[in-house]
Amino acid sequence: MSQQTVLVIDDERDIRELLTITLGRMDLKVDAVGTVAEARQALSERSYDLCFTDMRLPDGSGQELVELIAAEHDETPVAMITAYGNVDAAVTALKAGAFDFVSKPVDIQMLRRLVRTALKLAEEKRTGAGASPAATGSSERLIGDSGAMQQVRNTIGKLARNQAPVYIAGESGVGKELVARLIHEQGPRASGPFVPVNCGAIPSELMESEFFGHRKGSFTGAVADKEGLFQAAHGGTLFLDEVAELPLHMQVKLLRAIQEKAVRPIGAREEVAVDVRILSATHKNLAALVDQGQFRQDLFYRINVIELRVPPLRERRGDVPLLADFVLRHLAVKSGGGTPVRLLPEARQALEEYDFPGNVRELENILERAVAMCDGDRIDASDLMLPQRPARHTAEVGAGAHSTHHATPAAYAQNQSPAAVPAAQTPSSELPLDDYISNLERTAIMKALEESRYNKTAAARKLGITFRALRYKLKKLGID
């Protein structure tokens, strides 16, 4: 195999020498130049496996080189070298097609990890290597032949090829975590960890310790060193679900961790370098929260370098039958591998006409309940127990990336059919008290889930319990 080559473009001789020596020790051949003109000449004469370019050059900017390489040498990853703290330039470069960025002074260990990741990516592009087996499995769960879902799949493939932070927008239950997993599994970090965290499920006073870790004795109860979520995701991907739930004091600390690629555990004297890709998501309108002062604008721009919108189920009604059949097959396997329960035509039509405010997650819950309630191996429309809803919100379709307009929870409750949530029976000699209480809990939880469009964090808040308590009750009652 021929020696891999790297092009370094920087007008500072010290930086060129540092990168040349460091990359040379990784058995890479390095061409180092100091101007845009020299870089253009080098790129026209040979192909490179990786490029590094400074932002400011004597005869132009690194930005134009990033755009040139993205347009004419798209098989070559390019990383931007930026001044300390100048993350705005890095974000602009990432949007233009840069693979990643390196801050001055250059951290040698971080540089080596970036180079290994970039070269792995370039090799996969050349050989046409497919996604990992794990990614293939996840991809099979991204069900749908609609144009909207095909576009989502295509975008996932593109986003997997760089390290830019991605903000996944979409309503509760559309499958944002599945999309995040696919971005991770189809990229060069697939062999690293994927660490999902629900930002709304961590108590505010524990957030810093959970995200950044702590040292033994740093506070009461810290009986041992603890690794944080950033360290756990080192070399892989950290997925911040419901990122809008972060309190402002944590938004500041998260911003610094993303900018400096380092964290300081509680009680530690020095920062710890971390190599993670940040993916984030929320069902809320993050831009509106910025306008309202509830979410920091600078953090919004860091995590929202690229936005991917996952469409709600009502915008891809043609995918409902495929999804329903997939869920029923999964339920059959889960229950022992028998023949899947079948949807009768009227049940299938009812599903296709329903708006699904809780999206795919609600469809899964409806079908799981219907399988439990139906007679034999067929589901009819009454087994679905769909809430009676007002006329379809046709104005919502295609309303925009952050459209979250629905009937209010109060209006939703008023329009439910009596069968929407099974009524709790009164205690009697035939129904023990424990069962009666379980039915009451089940009814209240199902109502809260449906009113919050199957967002568990919001449902827990509506019920006045913690997210952890709700998760326990869901498992106990067999709802989840």
C-alpha cells in the first residue's frame, strides 16, 4: 500500500514544522505550503488523503480552500486550523464542508485522533465500504418508502461523513434517537461508543457531575472518582436528547466543553481532553426559545451547525401500513415468534386516517395495546381504541421544520372516545385493591402520555413525578 499524503497550509513556520513532524511519525508524507496560491498549485498536481488549512493566509482565506476542496476534491477530508477561541470561523468552515477543526495551540493527542478518524473516512470513501452491521440493523428500523423518508436517509448518509454537530428537529415520537444512531453507525466513529442522554431526566444539581464527572472527595457523597458522559463518549458520539431542557448554567458549561474539546471534572485541577461528536435533538422550537432568552444563542449556533428535520407521521401517511406491519412482526417475535396478528381492512384504514400526535411511538403503543385486546389473530378498528379527534389538520402538513401546532391537551381530552383509555374498575371482591390501583395508575399514565404526545419527560412533569419514577411505573405496568 502506498504511503498516505497530507497537505498542510499555514503561513506560520512553527505550525508547519509541528504538523510535519507529528504526521511524519504517523508514517504519513507531508507537503507543507504557506499560501492559497501554493495550495491551489499542490491540489492541481496531486491528490491528498487529508488537508489541514489555516483560516487566515497572506493571499486569501482558508475558507475558500475548504470550499474548493469540497467542490473539486470531495474525497479528501479537510480540517480547519483556527485561533484559540475562534469557534465562529470553525463553524463557518464546517458548514462549507470541512471535516473538523483544530484549535491553536495544537493538542498533539487530539490531532492524532482526528487524523486517524479522517483517514479511515477517506479510505471508506475510496473503497465504497458500507455501513457497519449495527448500522444496517438500525437502518432496517427506519421504515418508510415516502419521499420524505428517502430524503432523511440520504441526508443521514451525508452527515455521517463529517464531524459537524447536527441538530435533529422533530416532534416527540418521530424517531430522533434512531436517526442519531444511524449518523453515528454509518460514520468513522462507528467503532466508538454512542452515548444517549435525556437532558430532561437529570436533576439540575447533578448535571455537572453527570456530564463532566467528579473526583473523589470533591463533594459530600463523592466516595470515588466518577467518569462523566463526555468521557464515556470519548472517541464516539454524545447524543443530547431534549437539549432544550438544559438549565442556563449548564448551557454555559456545555458550550465551553464543545468549544475547547475538554472538560473539567468537579474537584479536578486540570481539564481532560475529550474527542466526541455532538448530536442533539428536541421536540421544542429551539429558535423560539433563543428569542425568548431561555436558550443561549451562542450554544444554539454551536450545536445547530447542520439541521436535520425528521417529518411527523401525518406528513408521510403512506408509510403507516409499512410501519404497522413492522411493529406487528416485532411484537410477534417478542411474544415468542408466532404468526403476527393481522390488521383487518377497516383497522388499517383507521390508522391511515389518524393524525398520530405521538407519531411512531404512539403507533407502537396503539398496536401493542390492540394485540393485547383483540380476539384471535385479527385486529379490527374497535381494538385500536383510537381517540376521536377533530378534522385532520391539513394546514400543518409542510408547515415548516419546527411546526408543533396541535389541539391543546384540554381539547384533546374532551374529544377522546370513552374507549380511548380503559376505564378503571371500582374495587370489588373480584378485583383486588392492588389491581384497582394499578388500573388507576395505568389510566392516568396513558392519558398523560397521549396529552404530551408520548414525550415521557413532559408526561412525568404533567403527572408530578420524576422521569425515573415514570420509567419504573411504565416497566412495572407493562406499558413500555
